[in-house]
Amino acid sequence: MEMSKGGINAPKGFRAAAAAAGLKYEDRDDMVLITSVVPCRAAGVFTRNVVQAAPVVRDRALLAEGLNVRAVLVNSGIANACTGQTGEKNCLRSAQIVEEAMGIPETEIMTASTGVIGMQLPMKKMKEGIGTLAKSLSGDAETATRAAKAIMTTDTHEKECAVSFVLDGRTCHIGGMAKGSGMIHPDMGTMLAFLTTDALVDRALLQEALKDAADETFNMISVDGDTSTNDTVLLLANGTAENTELREKNEAYQVFFEALCEVCRTLAKQLAADGEGATALMEVRVQGAESLADARKLARSVTSSSLTKAALNGHDANWGRILCALGYAGVSFDPAKLSLTIASKAGELVLFENGTPAEYDEKTATGILSEKEVRILADLHAGEESAVAWGCDLSKEYIAINADYRS
Amino acid sequence: MEMSKGGINAPKGFRAAAAAAGLKYEDRDDMVLITSVVPCRAAGVFTRNVVQAAPVVRDRALLAEGLNVRAVLVNSGIANACTGQTGEKNCLRSAQIVEEAMGIPETEIMTASTGVIGMQLPMKKMKEGIGTLAKSLSGDAETATRAAKAIMTTDTHEKECAVSFVLDGRTCHIGGMAKGSGMIHPDMGTMLAFLTTDALVDRALLQEALKDAADETFNMISVDGDTSTNDTVLLLANGTAENTELREKNEAYQVFFEALCEVCRTLAKQLAADGEGATALMEVRVQGAESLADARKLARSVTSSSLTKAALNGHDANWGRILCALGYAGVSFDPAKLSLTIASKAGELVLFENGTPAEYDEKTATGILSEKEVRILADLHAGEESAVAWGCDLSKEYIAINADYRS
């Protein structure tokens, strides 16, 4: 597997476009269209929030029917959540406008949105925007990057990634872009990710691969613990790489799955590092757990702890808060066997071992915690399972962003 | 039931003392002793954190044996958590020093602590402190208030409360004090509460009453979602009111239970309102739920949502965040039936009804949300159950307090 360029346009046969439709007050791109020259098999994972935005409801239904997908329409101005039947109609109508402009059936067009909750889509502007998008589709790397910028809301920079790998002699690609300054955004935050591949994969296996990859990447990040109503990860596979179709979990599938995880993980880490107000990426690895579920719960409990996040913001080696967050994760373990280590470019330091505080130099600890990427390792010494979660620090800037985002 | 004065000294036969033992760098009281002239039945509820402080482990064991309790020793300088076997020995030794000073068996002396994690108790200072405490016990209201101040850490003011009520012609009292600037405190945060009563209550029934009362009061507050290793609520009942012993859940028990809930609720609200950096108390009532467990989960999800807390800090009627927090609480409900109302001294306003946003004036909403106590009402229109949770806003000050508390 190699890192590649071109984001969502890296796989063969995909084209994208971005446009400024004026859905937001800012003068910037706020709509994106992703298309494939041939029909794609599609997979998706969505928010588990009871309250679901109209496009999430519609995409789920389309996927359930197993229809092919030719295009994805995205807007980053209005979430179209909590908008009732009018919102549902507008969602469908958006797809129909794409159908009229592109000649693709609306049942093969998925939609996704992020932005303000409770507002209806301005359909006149949407129509103009779709007209512009349909005329400006391109398969180059610059357009992919422009699309990655266009889906941003409070993100400070775009997130994109691509890899290439070989399946039975054919070079395949997976590309992706994502937005989200955390699991949730102000005023109906959203994590959106769009992944493309030219590999040929069985539809059910594609869905399983995406779910498994999301569970160990996107589902392991947290900025503020708030799960949005619009979270959506879509994966389109158009098969233009002409590899032998992946139909079972064999060696070739593992190559594909590892490439998919790499793209998802790279995007997930970019999201966590760009969490609202964040100054540092926190990576928490829990090892020596009895089960994978335990390891994941424990790792996420630390990245979600407000006190641990605030301590990281202050470069403070406050291991008591980490221990405390592990303790209330809802997993049973023996604190007397636990060890805690912090690490970064500046070095590595044991803070806690065999149930008692280690002797360490506070200045060294502060140095390690002052880097842009900080790793925390907790070893339970109880089993073989491990998991990694990503988060960020909690800063005054987070409050500033969220105390009066709407006004 | 009537509100009363005197805090933990309101019930007959209790005495308290506070002293400055120098456990903390500040020059202030940091130790408290609560005693009863006659042996008490005791009940307790403790943190569910896997990591438990030495005094929590010891108190649990004493309660399990069903022994009478004569005294509670508290310190607010050092948590005595993650301190290994030395910590356990020091905890027992503290009780033995009280035994030597007071002539009460150490098995009838409970202990509680809050403060810095991972540090050992300075036993010489503890001994001097206990000597001072034993000599200055008093049953007056001023001493109760001084004790309530002495158990504070980052709290900005003391929390105490007392009520009186009548059981078969006998006037009974319940008094209490609590500390905690939220469910957790910096560097081993702690919520501690000590309740006293002169009512005569069967031991098992006393434990049940405390558990039930804690479930609907202390367990319904949240400042930052971090559950501490030291959380402890103790209730001592010395029976000096000479009422007929409460042995079953009859009418008299209900009078006692309601009085107990009133004291717990008053203290719980005081804790939430004094959450670290808080400028407002958030009260969330969920009604029309199918089960009590659902109602509680939903209410706590809103008070625990960082985005809702930040919106309250900005006086922003960002109902999308409230809806979102209800949606990810892990409870199934129909958003189309939901209504949301905010209220305070400044008025009342419907924000969301029948699945769609209500039309309302933003200035009126901001006015309501600018008060010191804000109520949020969510009605699911699905059942008969309801629950109330308390929290506070999330301010820049919270970060300032927690980013570098230790240093």
C-alpha cells in the first residue's frame, strides 16, 4: 500500500465539482457533487442519534434497497435536520434536480448535508448551485481538494487522503475526504466523510468492510462527546480497476480492508486534531484488555474526559484524571496491575505502575505534553486485546466557538 | 416539613468540629469530625468508579458488617486515592487516632477524603488535627457551617441544609452538608455529602431510603461527566427523636423519605449551581417518558452535553443541541411528538413543538437564558414518567481552573 494524491478523485472514473451557492452568508463554496462514470456499489454508516436529518433517512432507505449509486450531492450550509416533511420533500427534490441536470435517476443519487439545524433548504439557490456543479465536473486533484474545502464548516483546514494498492496485478485506489471539527458541530454538528474506490467488491462485503473500518477509526474519535444528527460516511466502489471481484474475506480482501482502514484512520486523526479549539491531538492506546469492546470503551472514556482534555491543554501530567476516566468507563479491571505511559516526539515517560505513582520529573512530563501529538498508553496487563482512540484537548477557544456560534 | 437551620447539627445529639491541620498549602480549615452522642445506624452510597479511594473501600466494608457508627472523620486536602497499601494503613490509622482521642472503637468511625490524588496522608499533621477536633466539638449552627466550609475544595461557598418534620408526634430533623464543584473535582474531584438525622429508622430501610434519594438527587447532577474515585454520601441516624422505629414503607416512612429527598435535592442543586466556572444552574425536566430510567437518561444527557452547556453560557436558545443530546441518550422516542420549552424568572417560551421549530422571539429567549437558574422542559408525549436533572453551563473559567490546577 502506498499513499497517493488526488483525494476522492484518486480512484479511476470519479469526478467532482464544488460551487458557491450562497446557502451560507459567507462567500465561499458550500455545495459539492461527486459522480462516477459508471454505476457504483455503495456502503454507508450513519449516526445512531434518534433524531436523524432528512438526507440520512433517505440515504439509509436507498442503501437498504441495494440500488446502484452514481452521484452524491453535499451541502455544507444547512443540515436539513428537524425540518419535518418539508425537509424530506426538499431532500428528494434536490436529487430530482440533479437527475434533470445529469440524466441520472434520482434513486441513484445520494445526498448529505451539514450546517444549521431547523432551517429549510433554499431550493432556488440549490437549483442554481446544482446547475453550476453539473457543468464543472472534473477528475483532477485540484478539484478534489476544492471539494474537500467546500464541505467544511468550522474546520480550519480540509481533510483528504488517498492510497493505492495492488489486487491480482491491478492497481486499485481508495480516496476520501471528511469534514467535522469533532463528532459534532455547533448548531447540528456533523461529521461527513466520502470515500471512493475503483476496486470491485461484493456489495455486502463492501458494507461489512466499511462498518468494520468505521468502528476502529471514525467511531474512535471524539471532540466533545456529542453525536450529531447528520453523521454520514459513504463509500462508493465503481469497479473500474477491473480486479477480480472481492467476494470473501481472503488475502486480497485484507489488502483492500487495510487500505480502507488507512484512509479512514488518516481522515479520523485529521478530524480529531482539528477539533474545535484544539491545540493538540490526543491518541490513547489501551492494551492488555480482556476484550476488544473493553479496550475501545476504556480508550474512548479517556479521550472523552473533560478533565483529561483540560489537563492536556495545560500540558499537565495529571495521571489521576486518566485513571479516573478509565475507572468510570464501565469496564472492570484491577487498578493494581495498571501502568500508564505518555509519549510524544519529545520522549516517553512512565507515570503510574503496579497500582502506584511512578517517580518522574514534572518538567520532562510537561515537555512531552507540549507537543502537537501526544500519546497516552494504558496497559491493563489482563489480556491480549487493544484499541486506539483519538481526541483533542479542551481549550477556552472551544467555549468561545460554542457559546455564541448562532448569534 | 419545614426548612430548618443548623445543617448537620440540626438533628438532636450530633456535634461537629473543624480544624486547620495544614494538609493543604492554604491557611484554612481542612479537617472535620462529626460525632453522635449515641451510636447511629448508618447508610452510605459510594462512587461506582473501578478505582476507589482507601476511605471508600474501608467505609463500604464497615457498612457491610452492619456496625453502628459514632463518628465520621473528613479531610479536604488529600484524596488518599491510588495510594496502595500505605494509603489503606493510613486510613485505618486515622480512625485509630480518633479512637485514642475519643474512646470510640475504630470500627465505629468512618472516614472520607477529597483533594490531591496519589499523595500519602501526612500522619503527624493528621494526629495534631484530630487532637484539636476532639477538643472542640460543638452542636451549634455556627460550627455546622464552619464544618461545611472546611470540607470545600474548589467550591466557591459552603452547601448545607436542614429540615424538620413530625413522626407520631415527635419532631425529627434531617441535616446535611456537601462539597463538590460538580461530580468530579480537579485532581481527584469528589462529591462528598454528610447527612444526619435524629429519626429512628430500621437499618436496611435507612440504606434503601438513602439509595432511592441519591438516585433522584445526587445521581442526577453533572458538571463535567467525570465520576470521581472518592464520591461518598453518608447518612447517620441516631434515633434520639424517639419516634416509633420506621420499619416499612408506610405513611410515616413517606414523610421521612420526602424530607430526606428535600435535603438531598437542595444540596444537589447547590452543587450543580457551584460547578467549576459555572454562571448558571440548568434544570432539565423530561416528562411523558415511557419509563423512569428513560426519563433520567434523557435528562442527564442534556445536562451533560458540552454543546448545550456552552450554548447556555452564551445565553443562546440553541434548541438543536438539546434535541441532539436527547437523540443520542440511548433512548428510543419519536421526535415528531417532542416539545421543548425553556423557562426562568424572566418567563417561559416554547422552542419546538410536534417535530418542528416554533416561531419565537430570539430576544425573549436570550432574556430567559440570562437568568441564574434556567429550566428546560422536554415532553415526549409517550408515557407518564418524568425525571429532573441538574447541571450548569460550561465557561472559559472551567478550562482555566482545570488546565493547570496542579501546577
